[in-house]
Amino acid sequence: NAGVTQTPKFRVLKTGQSMTLLCAQDMNHEYMYWYRQDPGMGLRLIHYSVGEGTTAKGEVPDGYNVSRLKKQNFLLGLESAAPSQTSVYFCASTNGNYGYTFGSGTRLTVV
Amino acid sequence: GQQLNQSPQSMFIQEGEDVSMNCTSSSIFNTWLWYKQDPGEGPVLLIALYKAGELTSNGRLTAQFGITRKDSFLNISASIPSDVGIYFCAGPASNNDMRFGAGTRLTVKP
């Protein structure tokens, strides 16, 4: 039982490059979330999805886009990476309760 | 938006000592949660609290939902090296949004 799997685990981008972070869950969860974690700021919600085909903005959505074409996958895209997007990104899922299951994170550096 | 303030930011303790940390909010929460993040991993849920005044234990961990519903406390008794990590409080805001505190980083010296 893999739970929530994030790929890649590490990535270095140049300013202006684009990339997609993939989150996959095998628990048939309805709700999926993308958070970013920065030192001293905890986790902040970027975007979330309450079901296949739906997406919504969280607390810090600017510079990111998401898609949920399949229930088990939630993609986070950076169209034009900026140094301010250097962070650790976490995906989480739940079936409606508050016990989120998190992935192990993607560490992104934008230079 | 709803802000969660955790204190202390970091703690350095000796193995065997007890630990206390807390979380306060500018507004009322109906649920309080405590997560732990091990180095290099995502957060894992430790304890969930659903009622004001509730006291819940999970092994050596005990958490309390404050009477005012604006605060919560986490205690760890007889700390061990594997307690090292970052402890986050969290509470559900609107729009299916879980708000997290900035975390308390715990270091346990053997």
C-alpha cells in the first residue's frame, strides 16, 4: 500500500522554466491538496481538489496551476518558475476526514 | 485568514524529559489536530481533538482542546530520540482548507 506518492523527489530549475509535479494516491480518496512548506511558515495551501475534474484555489495559488483529470492523480504545474517558488512541496489526500495522508515531498530549487 | 501561532519555535531537551508546546488562534476552531513531521518526510497525524476541553492521549503524547476553542496543547512525556522532528498544530478553516501552524522543532539529546 503506497499511500501518496510524489514525483520527482528533487528538482533544480532555472528561472523561467516550467515543470509539473505529480501526486498519485491509491486510497480512492476524493480530496487532494498541494501545500508548500517554507522555513518558519508551516504549510500553506496552494490548490486543492474535492473530486475528479474539480480544482480550487488555496491560500497561495499565484504562479501555479493544477489539474485533476483522474481521481488518483493531482498535478501541480509551474509555468514560469521564479526563485520565490523554491520550497518543499507536499501533496496530501483524504476521504473527507481531517487525517490527511501526506506524500514525502518534492524539494524544488529555482536558480 | 485564520492564523495559528505555535510556541516555542524550537526546543532542545534531554532524553527522558517531558515536553510541552502550544498553539493559539485568532479565531475559534471546532477541531484541533497535531501532526509530526520526521526529517525528509511528510507530516503524520498524531492526535485529533473534536470537543472543547477534550483531553486525548496517544501513547506518551497527550493533547488538549482549550476551553476557549482558540488554543490547544501537546505534551510528550519521557522523551526519546525518535521524538525528534517538527510538530504542527492544525485546524480546518473554510473551503476544505487545513491551516497549519509554523511548527515546533524538537531536538532530543541522548
